[in-house]
Amino acid sequence: MQIKKVGVIGCGLMGHGIVQVAAQGGCQVVAVETEQKFLDSGLGRIDKSLAKLAEKQVKDGKATQEQATAFVAATKARITGTLDKKALADCDLVVEAIVENLDVKKTLFAELDKLCKPSTIFASNTSSFSIGEMGKASGRPANMVGLHFFNPVQLMKLVEVVRAADTSDEVFSAARSFGEACGKVPVSCKDTPGFVVNRLLVPYMAEAIKMLERGDASAQDIDIAMKLGCGYPMGPIELTDYVGLDTTLSIVEGWVKRYPNDPAFCVPNLLKQKVAEKKLGRKTGEGFYKWEGDKKA
Ligand code: CAA
Ligand code: NAD
């Protein structure tokens, strides 16, 4: 089962990066958004990112200027953007990277089942929801798999490949190969809440927010402590801004609703308050910190 044509639904923080690495891996890629302005913004970010990558290749002596320019042009030529999901009909794989809301994702996969050829593999980039439930909603559970990329997709080397109870061996293996073609190291995960990384990372981020809420330490000191004390590239408060406070809230609220007795899952009040104030982190220019583009102000 070879994946040559890929659809990516949602061209936001994660989707634009998935579009880019899939195109760099040699796939034809169709990026789907709900509105032209979101599509333009996602494709614009890819342009900037490819320019940075080309600059770095030349700087590091890995390519000449001509080779880097040709690489950017060839990658861009493999990408098309559209607002029409019908363009996904002949894709070998469709990766969903829309809002972290299980009902919205289930509705999307049910719609895709009617639009896509029978062999199309469906993948979700969900941070926290059950791949098996989405597979059931899609009407083709054997073709459903999790492909969980990490933020920023262009730089993070991992992809979690999630096997649900009904995922076929062929689909799982094709998804792993696709992850490798995107330049990532795949790890196999069961269909458990948060898979491997988020089951460990998100409760830690929530604990850090509760620590801030209690006034035990400032945001800056919590972040410095984890960076210098543990060697992490970002502290947990800055990382929550980087991921998106809305996405983080959806993850923890979903878990608490589903697993109310698991002490690892909680919803910090401060997180709810910030989201209510529309301070969603890097994507809105302010969360726990102020942001200018991809960097803290
Ligand atoms: N393409 C290619 N290269 C790029 C690039 C791009 N788009 N963007 C930047 N680079 C290069 C830069 O040129 C730079 O190269 P040099 O080292 O040669 O100068 C290098 O990559 C590093 O770039 P920056 O200096 O801009 O970045 P940084 O060193 O400050 O690191 C970071 C940024 C990689 C984001 C780092 O801070 C980090 O690893 N943070 C933690 C991220 C993390 O934990 N992500 C997981 C979030 S959780 C998740 O994703 C799961 C979920 O479901 C919520
Ligand atoms: P985002 O808000 O940046 O982007 C979502 C995009 O999807 C938006 O541009 C929106 O217009 C678009 N969209 C929404 N509904 C759509 C639909 N029906 N059809 C087409 N486009 C639609 O969100 P994000 O941070 O990129 O997260 C996307 C998914 O990836 C979520 O499931 C999230 O949990 C997961 N994820 C996020 C991160 C992260 O760090 N932010 C990391 C890994 C996984």
C-alpha cells in the first residue's frame, strides 16, 4: 500500500507543518481549509518555513544555492490548496488536523467516507481522543490510524503511530512508512488517552499551571527551573503557550469528562480563565506570555 497522494485537513499550527513534511517526502499534497484566509495563512507559513530551511541547508554546506532553490520549488509544486473536500477523493491517505473536538472529528470522518475512494486511509493527528471511536464513526475502522506529529512539525523528529483495535496491519505499516517518508522516527502506540507523549506531558503542563495558580512560583521561574534543572528546551508554561491554551484545555476537559476518577487528569482554573479571555498563547499573540510571531516578546 504505497502512499503517493495525501490530503491534510486543517492548515493551522499543525496542519501546515504536516503538509510541508509530506511534500518534502515526495508526496503530492492537497491542503484543505474552511476559509480562504486560513488557507492563505497556512500556505504562507510553509513558504516562510521552506525559505528558512533552504537558507539553513546552504549555511550548513548541505546544498548549493541552486540546489536549495530547486528543492523549495519542487516541494511547493507538490502542494495544492483548496476549500473543497471533494479534491480528496483519490487520496491514498487523508490526515485530519482540525480542532481538538471529538464530535467534530467524527462528523468529518463520516463525511470523508462518502467522498474518498474505498482504499483511502484515514489518519487523525488528535492529541488525546480515541482513534478507534473515529474509526467507527468513519464506517471504515480497518483503515483508521493515528498519526500524531509534534509541534513544530518541521523540527520535531517524532511521530506516534497509533493502532486502534480494528486498524489493519497493512494500514498500520503504511502509516509508519509515511511517517518515515516525512523524515520522522515513528513509535508504535496503543489507542490509550494521550498515547505515550501527551499522557506524560499534558498532566505535567497542567501541574505547572496549578503551581502558578497557587502562587508557588512565577511563570518565568517555573520555566527557568525546568529548562535549567531538567535540560528541557522550553518550560511547561511557555510550552502551553506554544501548543495553544484552547487545545490544551480541550485535551484536559476531554479526559476529565471521560475518566473522572483518574487523578492524573485535571482542569486548572487559570487555564479556563485565560481561554475565556481569548488569550490562547502564541497563536493569538498572548497567553501566559506575550508573543511576536513564533518567539516570546
Ligand atoms: N525548517 C527548517 N529549519 C528550521 C525551521 C524550519 N521551519 N525553523 C527553524 N529552523 C532551524 C533554525 O534555522 C535553527 O537552525 P540553527 O540551529 O542552525 O540556527 C534551528 O532550526 C532552531 O531554530 P530556532 O533557533 O528558531 O529555535 P530554537 O532553538 O529556539 O528551538 C524549538 C525551537 C525547536 C521549538 C525548541 O524550543 C523546542 O524543542 N521546544 C519544545 C517543543 C516541544 O516540546 N514540542 C512538543 C509540543 S507537545 C505536542 O506537540 C503534542 C500535542 O499533541 C500537544
Ligand atoms: P489550529 O487551531 O492551529 O488549526 C486548526 C485548523 O483547522 C484551523 O486553521 C481551522 O480553520 C481548521 N479547521 C477546523 N475545522 C475544519 C474543517 N472541518 N475542515 C477544514 N479545516 C478545518 O489547531 P492545531 O494546533 O493545528 O491542532 C490541530 C490538531 O492537532 C488538534 O487535534 C490538536 O489536538 C492536534 N495537535 C496539536 C498540537 C499543538 O501543539 N498545537 C500538537 C500535536 C497535535
